[in-house]
Amino acid sequence: MSNFDTEIDTSGLNCPLPLLKTKKALAAMSEGERLRVIATDRGAFIDIPVYCEISSHKLIESSESDNKLIFILEKGSD
């Protein structure tokens, strides 16, 4: 798995909270830093990659382990 600078665990939260918490965490980070997001809401598998496509952030990796969705994002320019 990729390295990361910050991690948030949104397990148990439903849409749109995983995405909102992801946006908030990225806003507090510096460009080039990596965020690891853990989610259990299946909607995050769509929401987070789409958010990366329409923003300057990059989805580095996504995977699933023990019913948890795991994303590594790299903060883009604001």
C-alpha cells in the first residue's frame, strides 16, 4: 500500500459524510501530501473517484479489505 501523510476513518458514516470529511481533510493539507481515507459506505467508491476527476486532487489507489474501502489521494493545487 502507498505511503500517506494523514488518515481519516469514516467507517460507519453514510453519504455524503465520507466525501465531506475527505474534502475537509484535503483543505487542511499541503499540495503533494497524501491522504488515506477509510470508508464503509459503498457510495464512497463512486463519490471519491468522481470528486478527484473534477478537482485538482489525484486518486493514487483504491482497494477493499475486510468490507472497508481504502483510498489514497494526493492533494492537488487549490
